[in-house]
Amino acid sequence: MSTYLFSYRTSQEPTPATPEAMAAWQGWFQDLGAALVDPGNPVFDRRNVGNCDADTVLGGYTKVSADDFESAVAMTKGCPLLQAGGGVEVGELTVLSPEDMVNTADDHARSTGLAG
């Protein structure tokens, strides 16, 4: 099993949460069952840095576990944000040891020409 991050993209002017919207989110989380690792939190203050879609902003996140990437993507099908015109980015999380982090940073520096 791997862990996946759902990053929610909402409109620049999100609508206030209604009791119906909150119930939809709670229902979806219940549908995810044991795959739900962390229901996450909404995001209130945000700032885009670099190349980000100008039409949406970060709305929140959730972490789930799934057998593979396609299974994780399939889990987003019932996300209430999709019915509201928002989007979900899905990414597989990778756990790095301290040694991996140094090697990854060094490899990135070499591949981008930033190595000294």
C-alpha cells in the first residue's frame, strides 16, 4: 500500500461552507473507509509561488492509502468538490530517509546544472 495526497483546487472566490456541503464531505470520507489516512484540513490563507493555475487556489488536502495510483485516482470520483466545479490533484507520497534526501538534493542539483 502506498499513501497518496489529494490536493484540492477551488475557485478564487470559494463559497462559504454550508451544512449540506459539510455533510457531503463527511459522507465521502465515510465512503473512503479504511483507505482514509488523514482527512486533512481546509486552507484559508494561501499564496501561489511559481507556475500555478491562475483560475484556482489551494483549498485543502486529504491523505489516503491505495494499492496503486489508478486506485487512488478512482477514489476521487465521489469528491464533493468535483460537483462544485473544483479539481483534485493526486500525488503519490514517498518517504525519504535522511540519506535519500541528501542524494535526491544532490541529484537534482546535478541535473539542473546547479551543482557547484
